[in-house]
Amino acid sequence: MNQRPKLTLILPVLVIVLIVVGGIVFIINQKNNVATTPSLNADNDASQSAITQSSDSRDLSDNNGVVLLTDEQIKARLPNLSDYPSDPKRIVVLEYSFLGDALALGLTPVGIADDNKPDSIIAEFTKQLSDYTSVGSRYQPSLEAIADLKPDLIIADDERHTVIADELSRIAPSVVLKSRGESYVENIQTAQLVGHIVHQDQKMSQVINTHLKKMAELKSQLATTPLANHSVQFAIISDKGMWMHGPSSYAGSLLNHLNIKSPIPEQTGEAYIATSLEQLLAANPDWLLIGRYNDHTIYDEWKSSPLFNQLTAVKKNQVIEVDPNYWALNRSMQSAEYMTAELLEIASSPSKQGSSPSVKESN
């Protein structure tokens, strides 16, 4: 008769103890999971930052603020290196940036997606090309033309060519890497990946180190010019419109790397920004660099608008035509060096200011 009240008192206590113990075990397990589960975005974090430290403790001072991929990150992105030829001889590249990477290693692709416009390839590349076959446009390369070349490696762009990745893989070992919309730092990181794919990691590291040293020298010279204290905006113009290349684009991020201000720093999400005259006036850069895709463009039509003459760059005769093949199409370490040297020329030559000349004849 007396045992029921005792059980009645003991059971609630046991329930409370079990709940507490269970809670403690749950918390411990959660902590263990957090500690042992890797971030799926670990590699992307490194791609997005040009100035933060990478996951290891390497000294970045010699890299001029450029975060390079670690060996572990490279292997994580390309885990199946044995699937690719150790000494590729017949490479097909479907973006100009990959052409630059291959040529930097002394590799000459047999096929290039050149939009059927060989003149769009920059001089630094063409002088290294003895002969190649066009495989059509970067937007829609010809699978038949690629197959006819019997390639042993195909390097494609993840934005444009992921949809045909399976077809490419049936032709030859293929890899899809970032190109279109990439930043300056991402372009260098992709070069590391290309070096790994072709089994030339050490040589690519040497190429990158030489490039970064040259860029550091040019950057220090640029810091003493008027451009260092003014905003600069690059834009593509055609008969269809104007596209400002934002801070996350290749040209925009290179300017940022060179400590040159962007007039649109808040618009970091889009690489290419369709722009009206009103939007251009709202950005109102001190210097406007334009890459012309057509002889007659929307920019030429804007000149008749009263708003056009309100642009600071127009008032100060600081609208400069530059070659879009360097500033937009052929994203590469070679182009970055050319672009930075051109900025120095623009900033230090009085003849370039006040007359809005064409620094480089555009196609």
C-alpha cells in the first residue's frame, strides 16, 4: 500500500533525469558534428576573396594580396587527375582565358572557340599560335568540329558549356572551369587548376609568381598617378546598348586590385550591368573607359542628349576608348599586364587626356 506513493514520486524524477541526460548527449553530438562536418562552400570562400587569408597559414605578402588556392583545394576540385592525359598534345579550349593559360605553359591548342573571329584573339596569343582550327563560337561550339580534331583534352566554361559537358566527355577527357563572369583573382585560381589538369603545377606556379611580381611593380607606379584618386569605369558599347563591368567582373575587380575606385561599389553582385544614359550619369565616373564592339553604338546616339554633357568624364575629356579584346574577351594574366600598363599610359600621357583618343583600335 505504501509503494504506490513512492513510485509516484520516483517516476517524475526519473523522467526529468532522462530528459536532462538526453539533452546533454544531444548538445555534445551537435558540437561534434559542427567540428567534423566540412563546409561545402570552403572552396568558394577562397574564390570570392582577394584580400582575406586562405585556410592555411601561408604568408600572402609575396602574392600582392591575391589569394591562391592551396594544394588541398586544388585536389578537392579536381580529385580524378588520373582521368586526364599526363602530357596532352591535342587540347581544345572553348574560352580565351583557357587559351592564355595553355600558352603560358608552352602548350598550343589545336582547337579554339574563337567566335569565327580570329582577330578577336590578342596579339600576345596570336604570336604563339602557329596554326589552329576554329571550333565555332564560345556560346555554341561545334561538337562535330571538336570531334574531328581528335582531342586528348577539352577545357570548357562552366557557365556556357555545362549543358554539353556529357557530349564533350564522350569526345575526350573534359573539364569544366569558370571563365565567363570571373574576377581577376578567380582567373588566376583557374590558371592553377589548368596547370594541375595538364600536370604542370610547378611551372604554372612559376608563371603566376612572375605575373604577380610584375603586377606589384605596375601597381606601385600607378599609385602615384591621378587615377589613384579618381573613379574609373570600364564599359562595353555596341549597337544594342552599354554594359558597365561591375566590381565583380574581370576588369572591375582588376581595377579594385589596383586600388582604383569604382563609381558603383555597391553593385557587387552583377559582373555585367546593362546601363542606360541615366544610370551612367548616376554612376558618373571621373574616367570612362569604353570598349567598342561596333562602329556605330548606343553611346554615339547618346551624344545628342543634354544629359551626355553632364557626365564628368565628358566635361573633363576623360572618355578613353580601349580594346575590348583585352578588357573583356581575353581575360588572362597577359591581358591584366597589358591593361595595367595601358592605365599607366593613360594617366601619365597628357596627349591621352583632353582629346578622348582611341588608345587601342577596337574591333
